[in-house]
Amino acid sequence: MKCAVHHSEAVGVCVYCGRALCAVCSPSGATQRLTCSENCATALAQNEKALSMLLQKHLQSVRINAFFYLLCGVLSIAGAFCANYYLPSPFLIWFCAGCGLIFSVSGIWQWLAARERGR
Ligand SMILES: [Zn+2]
Ligand SMILES: [Zn+2]
């Protein structure tokens, strides 16, 4: 592969527009994140910023979901305990306890998944 400008051997391609670049073209000498021009570097930085903002928003909504799942889980388990005292019907108790368990587990699972991706 040859450099588009200098006809010497390319050391990489612009990560934004895909043009071949030689050692002279790559401004900072960085090897993994080559960009052919200021424009490409700026556009790339903006893209990444938008992407990370999108990811942050997504993670935030996952966290809110996880919180509500946990809340439902806690309420359902509380419901199972209340039913145990005030309305001792085995079906109601097991139903509430089962729902509570499922909600809690999915809440915790989502929370952990969001934490894992937030790093
Ligand atoms: Zn470029
Ligand atoms: Zn060049």
C-alpha cells in the first residue's frame, strides 16, 4: 500500500476516511489512531464524543431500569411477607415471592451489566 500523497510506503490508514498515510503524513507519529488531516481528527473526535454520550445515556436508562426492577422486587417480596401475616394464601405468597425474586435478580443483573460497560 502506498501513501496517497508521497508515493512512499504507507504506515497506516486514516481511521476516519480510510486514506493511506506514510510516516510523513501522520502528524503526531501515533500508530493506532492515524488521521490524515485536522478535519478528519476533529470529525473523529466529534464522532467519538457523540458515541460516548449516547452510551452514557443508554447506561443511565439501564441503571434507571435496574433500579425499578429492584424496587418491584423489594415490593413484591414485602408483599409476600405481608400476605404471610394478613392473608395467608399459599398461592399469593409464592406468587409474590417468585415475582420478587425474578425482579430482584434481573435488576441486579442489569445493574452489574451497566457497571461492566461503564468502565
Ligand atoms: Zn482522513
Ligand atoms: Zn505521505
